[in-house]
Amino acid sequence: MADEDNPKEYRWETGYEKTWEAIKEDDDGFLQASVDDIVQRAKRKRQTLKHGSQKLGMMRHLYLLLDCSESMASQDLKPTRLICTLKLLEMFFDEFFDQNPISQIGIILMQNKRAERVSDLTGNCRKHTKVLGNLGKTNLSGEPSLQNGLEMALSSLKLLPSHASREILVIMGSLTTCDPGDITLTIDSLKSEGVRCSVIGLAAEVRVCRQLADQTNGIYNVILDDSHYKDLLFQQVNPPPAAVCLEASLIKMGFPHQPNNEGSEEPLTMCMCHVDSVDEGSKLTTGGYYCSQCFSKYCELPVECRVCGLTLVSAPHLARSYHHLFPAANYMEVDYSSQTNVCFSCQKPFGEGDKQVYNCPNCKKYFCLDCDIFVHETLHICPGCSTNPLTFQIAVTH
Amino acid sequence: MADNAGNSNAQKQNRSKSTNLECKNLYDYLKSRPSNLLEKLYNHPTICLAVYRELPDLAKQYVIRMVFVEQPVPQAVVASWGSQIYSKEHNNASKVLSDLMLWQEAAIPGGLLGWIISPTFKKNIKIALLGGGKTWSMSSALEADSKARDVAFLDTYSQERWECVLHYMVGSQQQEGISADAVRILLHAGLMKRDEEDGTLVITRQGFQFLLLDRQAQVWHFILQYLDTVQERDLDLVECLTFLFQLSFSTLGKDYSTEGMGPGLLVFLQHLREFGLVYQRKRKAGRFYPTRLALNITNNTNKSTPDIEDDHPKGYIIVETNYRVYAYTDSNLQVALVTLFTELIYRFPNLVVGVITRDSVRQALRGGITADQIIGFLKQHVHPRMLESEAKSPLPPTVVDQIKLWELERNRLDYKEGVLYSQFLSQIDFNVLKEYTESNGVLIWFNKEKRTLVINKAAHDDVKRFWKKYSKGS
Amino acid sequence: MNIVLPEESQQDASSAEETSLLVIILDSNPGQKMLRESPHVLTHCVDSVIVFANTHLMQKVQNKLAIMACHSKSSQFIYPDQGKHGDIRQVDGQYEAFTAVEKITKKNLAKVLTSDGSAVITESLLAGAIAMALCYIARLQRTKPPGAKLNCRILVVTGSSCSTSQYMNYMNVFFTAQKQNVVIDVCALDQHLNLLQQGCDITNGLYLKVPQLQGLLQYMMWVFLPEPPIREKLVLPPPLKVDYRAACFCHRQLIDIGYVCSVCLSIFCKFSPICTTCHTVFKMPALPAVKPKKRKKM
């Protein structure tokens, strides 16, 4: 059912068709320049697909379902599927929390037909890295149970407030799943709860995974090699469009600041995050962040106050996510005919070699291809607009 | 053997220093000059600028902080500028500043000792930075050159000239000869010597080491040797050095006037012209172009990272982990250099392929080249492709380590002068002497069964005295 | 047998050979308070900045420099520019390259100053200028020869104030700088700059509010001349505590407790039924003290 109404064709049917025709030798008979060009164009294409105005699920709660069955010991990824996965996940977590600082991740393992929660939903990146470090030593055994894993994630995601975006990301090495009941029922309940499930397959396409992803508006992909694996994983870093049943609400948050009382020594205090942890112990320290409501102390942000339940963040944390919502306007590609002799932002002189330049629709300045990519992938503000008093706030007020 | 290892290394270095090429940097050079000469040199903004750039990082900050201050600054205050953890670097910086006479101790009212920047240096570095004073001797105004030369032309020109000298050294026949003056400098520097039998010039071990240096270091070393002979030519050292640094701070691709240069300097200019440091169309052209060789002449630290905007001759060597060396070059000189330590397998018009073997490296080592020099040479000329990889070192570590191991292999035997003590009458006597020498650290070797021991020769007198006292006492 | 220590000799020489690029952003906006009160201060600032720039070039042969002017209506690079300057010759004992920096900077700055219209804009658009500097740095990083190392930093010299209207632009450039390992230093001439101070903190740069404009050059030489690797060896003014409180989108006030829109993360100081940024309608008022725990149906 999923395959029939899926308009997406297979890779080998289109997309890469006749790519060789686009490749041309340069004066010295090299292909590199031409290949680079294709790669850059592909990047630009992906960029233009992004639109700012759509609503995104910003407060993400993501459960990672990690297959830890026998099949993860396979050596088709080097050194093994599991170790390769853990390496990539480590990078993924860093990037994820960098881009989605007020989001949370939890990890569930699927092993021996059972599901085991190894870490609860939390926004603390270091906790996850630690868990990942320990996972390297798990012995991989038995078959995974997709249904058990999904049920466990769902039972936890169900409890979240309605404004939270709920997601599950399944990393599946096995081609089979051993389930206690009818998995389609589970998929239905996931769908009705508005949980978005994406699957990354490490082996081959599995119908039940395809169905899971299609039904819940997720993405299903099977990796080609490790770099493709990384690409697929990092696609999950960008927040997904908001689910239909996602409700908007205003959430009360605290913005703690360190009291700035010059001259007087700050008192030694204990922080709430380490007060009952056994392994690190709690120490008396100066400094820290005080909850704006009840003045409990925490040593890092973002955190949910244990005493009064207020979410404590610092303003830059929120600001890190703004670019998803207010991206810079896409530039238009125009043929170069000496409109200007240098790129506005990087001062690169335009010359014979530049066939296209890129024009900002708001400030009408011209940019080179590299700046176009840099502005939209990293910087997220247009240098032309932001230096002009007439245009600098367009992004904010559109 | 084992406990001798550390010792032997130190000895080896001492021994090899005397025969190795000594490459001084500007600091070493100036430190060895008399102090009145330094004072004279600091009268020139250019030299102040060059000296400043060669200072350690911290010293630069100290100088900048003090240059605009008129009174002496208490030493304790200067010491408090640096953070505690880096006090070693602070001491080093202070030492360099004192060595170069850039600052002097001065008493401050209240009995404290303070530092004050040398007034001449202060005045002239300010001139270089802020302006004022006289213009430099070579920058008189010029009409635009009708046949102006571009940077590419100057680069090929200077490269040709300099390689001429190098070709002469390796004795390849393909190039024209060099002047008697240049030959005299090569001889003076010990880079070449007269063969004892037929009197022809042959390259020395230092010469080989010289060839493996990078271009800038070669020029600097060569010029230093030249400056040593300057007095014999009735040229003024200060004048020449000043001019040299003026050149080094000039702009590439720009022409400068010879107007206002004394006869001595004009002679010096002609010498520089021969080595390719400056370009002149005609001897009496009235203008000259400095080339890349003359620029940043003091900046001769062995470069491991290329400069941005650098268009030096690109690297041409690829080293593989299987010890193969590919050198993309058509220059006989470069091929000759590569063959110093590799065994050639194939030779194509634009490529030679060689392999680094134990024998080929040992042969180079026997010729007086050190492992570090070989590695340094490979690193300098490594192909840009090898630099692109993420790895820290552009060369395969296995090859680097192996070359170093092959060098160490030659240093397995360690020579020490010693005195043999034998024919002890009793085991007790032997033990007493053994313990004594051991506790003094002069025992080199002993054999209990044969009751013999070897001690350091220097300690012989002391041990003899001890033995006399001991045998008297018992 | 002796053990070869791999690459031990390589480490020590490395930092001295790296190229360091300094991009100075000079705020020349005539609308800033300092200049409206006494326009001649600009001359003093420009002189100090040029000497400082030359001192940076004096440190090492490889050092690179760029100077930008952030003016009321646009920002542009004033050094280096595209033109050829073969004709600049020494006029006195100053090093030729320094003379060139001074002349080119002054010439282009004069062009910028005269091109300006009459409208007074009190706030300088520094975030845009930093964005341009980051693009410039990104280009140099892309085009550098393989194996070369380029350390970059940006120094902002301004007497302007900073309001929260550029908040998002500032944050985007700070995070980009952090990602690209570009250090942002700020030299505040007139007023305390809270937002830019956050930028310094995020990118590990230094923030200095100059107590006396007379001694500007001395302050810059002491604090901003040492490059980041050398800074740790020197005792420099300790970082101030940075106030990271948010400013609400409705009144631009710094707040301790606020309401955040779950769709666009806009911050409001009071509860409102509709988000002014993304026009989302909030169905149910969130209970003030407790985080809503129960799920609401559509």
C-alpha cells in the first residue's frame, strides 16, 4: 500500500540519469572542476527547498531506538555496524543539541526481543555521550523487537505536554523483527498520538519500516555507505515541520542571571543538579545559575528546576534555534554581466570564470556562489540586508 | 649499555656540532656582535624593525608596552605582566632583551630597579611605526619604468640566478659559471673546498647540508658568510646591513632608485644582483627591483606551514608509506638532491621515482647529512597533495621514524676514555673500589669474576688517591 | 635501544609560523552619540586604529590585516581595496607598508564619510559588518594553500550603543564566529555594550570599555594586540560577568521570567493570546506557576 501511492521513484530510475552529460572537461582535461560544480549545485538545491514560514516543531522530544541485536555485529560498516553507529551518534548528539538546545533525547535499546531504556529523555548532552561510551561493550545478541521498542517510547512520549514535538528515530540493522502482537496497531496508535517516526536501515529496505515511516510522516532511508549514513543521520538535526495535532502554547520559562553584586564575595552554595548524585558528589561552589522563581542553584543550563518545575534557559539557547524559523531569504541566480565587480560580502573579484552571481531579493546586492552557500548554511543572515538600515529587520518582521 | 644511552646522545651531539652546518638566526648573529656596533645598528629604523620581528612573543609585548613610556618601569611590574605559569618564557624574553641591549637596567627613585628601553631603539622603532625622520636611502622618487617587470618575471629571474650558484656547487655542467667573488664566499663558508690532489673545487659535507636547507635559509646563511668578508672589501658593515634590511622590507614588483647610494653600496648592490636578490636591467639603470629572495630575509625558521598567498616554487615530492619517492621535476639539481638519499628506479622527462632504502640513507648519513635534514628537506618540498590530508605530518610517520632509526643504528657504539683497574688481591678490595666509583658515578664497566673494572679517565686521579688512602688504612 | 619520539620537534615552532588575520571594524557612523557631541573625536580614533593596525602587521611578516568602516547606511572594506598602489612611496622614515596602510585607509574612509546623506541613524549596524567580515574570513580560509593555518579575529571599535533590534543578527554572527573559530574582540569607546559583550564571551574574545578616550591607543596595545595564543601567557583584565537575560519581543525589556511561544520561540513578558511574531493563536492560557502536564486535544 505504501509503495503504490508513493510518487518517489527509485534512485536508479531518475535523479542521476545521464549525469555524465553534465560533466565536461576543462581546458587541461580535468574533470574535478565540473564535479565540484555539480556538488555545489546539489547543495544549493537542497537549500532552496527550505522555507522559513512553515511551522516547525521546535521543542523536540526524540527517542532513539537503537538496534543492538546480532545483526549489528556485522562488519559491512567498519569496524562494526555498532561501533560505527556509536561514533556517528556522538557527533549527531553534539550537533543536535547545538541546533536544538531546548530539546531532549532518550535512548532505548532493542535486544533479545526486549526493549531496554538506557537513558531517559534529557537535554544533557554529556549524559548521552557517557551512555554511548558504555554501549560499546554491550554484547549483541538475539533479535530486535520493533514493536516493544515503539511501545516503550510511546508510553513515555504520551505523557508529554501538547506543545512538545514527539519523534522517534529507529536505527535498524536487522532485517527482521520479533514482535509479541500486531505491529500495525502500534503504528496506528503512534499515528493518532502524532509521533513522527523516522527509520534508518543499515541493511535493506523492510516493508514494515517503510509503512511505519510513511504512516507517521517520517522519513525512511537505507544507507549506502558510512558517509551516506552520516548524511541521513544529520538530516534529523533540522527540526521537522510541526505535526498537525501539535498545539501551540506559551510556555513559562526562567532566564537566570548571575547576580552582579560587585565587591562582595559570592557565598558558597550547593547546586541542585549534583545534590543527590552519588558518583560526582556535591561540592560547595560559588557562581552558578539561580532559578528566577525559587532561587535553587544549578551549575548549567538549560535545565528544568527540580523544585518548582520552571524551565530555565539562557537567551542564547533560544537564539540558536531562531535561524530555523527565520532563515535568510534565498538568493536568485542571475547571469553575470558586469553588474558589479566584487562580491559584496567577501570582496572576491568577479571575472571571466564567474558565469552566475547571486542576487538578494531584499537588498539587491550581488554575491558569489561560495558566499551564497555560506550565508544560507552557516551564517543565516544576509550581509547586505543586515548592513542596511532599511532592510535589516525584514527577516524579523516578515 | 642501557644506562649509557642518554649519555651517548649528548656526546654525539657535541661531537657532530663541530662538523655540522651552523645556521644562525638574526638573534644569534647580533648577539655575537660587539655592543657598540649594536648601538650603531639601532640608529636605523629598518634594523629596529627586523630585530623587533625576531623577538620572542612575550618580549614583543613588553617592548610595545614600554616604547611609549618615558620613565623606567620597575622590574617587578614587568614581571607581573606575564602569568605565573609561563615564568620560564618571561625569563627567556627578559634575557633576549638584555642580550640585544634593547633594554637596560635603571634605578628608580625609591631604590627599586627598573627597565628602560634603549633610547636609540625607542626613537627609531617609533620612526618606523609612526613616521618622521629621514626617508630610507633607496626610496627617492622615480619616473614610471617604461619596461616595468612583473612579479612572475622577477621570480623566474631570481630562481635562475640562485640555482646557478647551487648548480656550481654540485658541479653540474649545464649552467654558466659564477664569479670569482661568489666562489670565494663558498670557500670561506666552508661549503666547498679545494681538492688536495688536483686543486679542483669539491663540495664539502657542510655543502651538502646547505643544499638541503630551504631557499630562504640558504640565502640568509650565504649572506651572513658574505657579511663576514665585507670588511676586507672596504665596505661598511652597518651600511650593508641597513641596506639589506631595507631590501627585505621593500615591496615585490616595485622599482627603487639607486640615486643617493654611495659607491660602497653600489658595489654591494652588484653583488646582490649576481645572486639574484635584486634585478637590474643594466648596471647603470638607476633603478632596481628587489626579488623574492631578498624579501623577509631574516625569516628563516624552518617552515613547516606554508604562508598564505605564498607563491613560492610548489612542492614536487610525494612519499608513500612503501618508501617510494616520486619527484615531479625536470631540474637536474632537484634530481641530484633527491638522489642524495634515495635509490633511483625510473626516470622520466618530468618525473623520477626512487625508493628510500637502508643503504641509500646510510650512504647519505655517511656523507654527513643528518636524518633531520633529510626529513626537513622532504617536508619542505612535499607536494601540495600530501598537505591536503588531515594528518598532522605531511610525511608518512613510518618513513620518518624509520629514517631516524637508521640514523640511531649508526650510533650503537659509544666511545669513552677509561682506565682499567685489575689484579685486585682480594674480593673485598675489589668491592670497596667498585662501590666507591659506583657511588661517584664514574664506573663504566666491571667484571666480578675477573676482578677488573673500568672507570672514567677524568676520575682516575681521584680514585687513585682514594685507593692509596684505603690501602694505607687497612 | 633508544626510542624515536615521533614528531617531537615539530610542536614548538608551530605557533610562530601561523598566519593571523585581524579584521578591524571601525564604527564611523556619524549618528553615534559620541560623534554627535564632538565629531573631531573620530580623527583621534582613526589615528589610533591605524597605528594599532600597523603594530599588528609589525608583529610578524605573515600577519594580515583588513579594515572595515561601518557607516550609517552601509559597511565596506576600506583596506585592502581593489586598486593598485604602486605609486605610494615613503615620505619619511616610516616603513613603506605602514605608509600604504595609512594612506589607503584614510583615502577610502574619506570617501565613505563624504558619500553619506544627512539622515541621522543612531544605531550602527555592527552585526551586518561582522557578517561581512565573517564572509571575508571564510573566503580566505577556503582559498588558502593546503596545509597553511590561518587564525582570524575581529576587533570591533565602536562608540555606538547596542539595542535589541539587532538581537537575532548578533546572535547569528556570534554563533557562526564560534563555529569558525573566529575570536570577536570589542573595544567600547562610549557606552557599555551588553550584546557585544555576550559575543565576546561566546567566542572567547575580550571586551573592554575604554575608561578614557585619550589613552585609546595604549589600551588597545595592551589588551587587543596580543593574539589569543599569547593572551594566556599574559595577565589581562579578567572577564566581567555577562548578563545573558533575554529581552522580550514586545517591550524590549530584560526579564527574569517570561513566556516563550512553542512554535517560534519568541519571548514575551506577559501572556498574550496571539503570538505577534508567527501569528499563532494560543488556545488555552498556560497556568502561570505550573508547567502544563496534561495533554490537550485539538
